[in-house]
Amino acid sequence: MGSTFVRMTRSGWSFLEMIDKNDPEDLAVVQLDFAIDMGLLAQQAVDDAEVIEQEGWLMTLPSASVPLATGIIPSEASLFNPEEYVPMKTNPLKRSRTHSPETPSKRFSLTSDLPRPQRSNNRHRRRHRAEGIAKDGHPRGSGKAFERFVLTAEPIRTHLESEELPIAKGGWVAASCSYYGAKVKRELEKMKAQGFTHIPWKGKTPICAVDSEDRVVLVAAGGPNDPSYWEDAAKMSELMLRMGADTQWEVAERHSKRGDFPSVAHGWSYGKGQPMPQRLGGKRQKMMAEFVRNPCVRRVAHYQSASFALWFPKAYGEFQRRNAQLKVKNPEYNENIEGSVYSCCTANCGPNTWTHIHRDTMNATGACCAITSGGPHGPTKGGQLIIWDLKLIFDFPPGSTILLPSALF
């Protein structure tokens, strides 16, 4: 007889902690008052649709009854036999990943037409881009754009000494100056004979010019690789030509230091005795307010501002800081064009716009203005931009943008 003892619970149930079923003496020691019926347990499990999952397959307990055990030890026939388990192809208690059109699933499935849920890091990037566009009006300059356009740009080296440019004593604006022969029309071949370099720019690939210290002083930014942008730029040009043709311009409006064509400025200005920045006035401001609210004009302005942020990030950040300070000191201050960092713009209404040699001396010397070409002209047949201080002549295709410090060049 082996070492056997009986335990009894509070409810009166007895069980053996250790027993040897091969020892007849052990079997005769204790007679329990109940028998274990494995077949009944299996049948109940089937009736309750309980399932177990083993090695990726859904299994159910056998449906046939197992012979009843009559002793204190279950018979071999009543023991669990894995070979009698039948695999199920579907699980009735779990929702299927594929659903019929009559009962579409609310959860995402591989066969569903619902969009795939975004990961948290993708949602963060998307929200960051949306916040930047809502604040600046255009996508912020990214590291990839900087590597693609700025670092790969082949600079045009010049002999310009930036320290010798005519800047006023305060440093905020440029010094006034005049040019002999500023209103004389010139030919391209004669300019090239005088030492100017012709840049046959197509208006697509960005290029930049640097001074003697390898500092970027001019950027031919071009335009985005989007046909709809160039369509909007053409629409903006048509609006300016229509304004020029439909407006009864005064003689003083047709002639200025820029050239003999009508041009209108719109936005904020400071200087000439103004105690604080103020909105420009005049009877053309209502017309210009409608012009800058046009979606095509806003899109071009957004690209100008985005190009400024990409190529001159420090100057762009300074513009944002000053605009925020102006908003605090003057609650009436608002954006000239929604989403653009520039506080003033000028529309040259043509129809034949060619400028005299001039500098916009009242503009900020530490920033670049954005100039966008317009009109149905041939950039190789007179539509060029001449930078006298750099001795460069750029072909200026319609719709393309060039950044330069207009107060100094």
C-alpha cells in the first residue's frame, strides 16, 4: 500500500492528493461518493458552444457520449482524446474580418473600402503640417526641400562687395541715388559686350547668385511643379492687364521712377514722417483689396512667401517676429494678403512693363522682395531682368519668381 491520505473540504467533498491507480490496495482505501463523468462534461461543453484554440485551429469537444466511469478513477474511455477533435473552418463566436454588403463591418478589414487608419506618428506629422499652413498660409520649409533645392543649387559667383552697397545710416533703408541714362532702352547683345552675363533661365530649376563672400544675394526660385499653379499665375496676369485697361489712370499714376506704366501699391508702409506704420490710402485701394482677395493672387503670394522661408529662413523668421510685434502694438494691423509674410505688394498693370534703373529705397535692406513675372511675353525676346550690381541678365519666363533685395539692387 502506498502513501495515501484523504483531504476533505468544508463542503464535505473529499479528494485524494496522491494515489496509485495500479495499486489495488490504494483503490480499496477510500470510496468516494461521486464519480467523474467526462462524457457528460464534454457534451455540456458542446451544448454551450465553448471552443478552444490550439495551434491556430478552432476545435470543439467531441459530440459523442463517452462511457460513464464507475470507479473513483475515470476509465480510459472517458479520458480526453485529442484525435477526436474536429477542426472548425469558422468561429461562430468571433466576428469575421470579411462581411457581406448587407452587413458591413464597422471595423477595418483588408477587403473594406474604408481608409486605412493612420499611425500616431503620421497623425502628428499631418497635424503639424496643418498647423503650419493655418499659421503661415503655406507649407513650412522642410529639411527635404532644403536638401533638394538649396543644397543642390549651383551658385553663380559674382564680384559683388555687399558692404559697399548704398545703405542709409540707420541701416533699415537704402540711400537715395540716381543713375545716368536710367531711362534708356538697351539691347541684349550690347549689354553682353559691356561685360554682362546672360543667364538663359527656363523658370523651372532654382538657381542662386552669391557675392564675393559666398553669401546668397539673389534666388531665381521659379515655381512649383504643378500645372495648376502656372494657370493661376496666368490668371493673375490677366487680372492685372484688365485693371490696367479698364481703369482711367491719371498722368501721375502712369509715370514714376519705376517706369512709364501704371502701378499701384497696397498694404502697410512706414517712413516719410509717419509716427507709426499705416495703411496706404488712395482711391485705388478698393480695387487692390478686391485684387489681393482673388484665389489666384493668394496662391502666387503664398509661393513667394514659402520661397522666402526656404531660402532665407532667418530673415523670414525676423519678418514673422516684427509682424507679431506690430500686431501687439497696433491692434488694427493685419495681414496684407492672408497667409503671406509680406506686408505690402505692388501691381504693375502694363501692358508694356519695362522698368528704369532704380532702387526701392524705402524697402527693408535686410530682406528679399519677391518678383513674379506675368503676361504673354517671350522671355528670350525682351522679357529679361537686369541686375546691374551683379552684371547679370536673367531670362524671366511668365509665372516664375525671383527673390532679390530690391532696396539695394
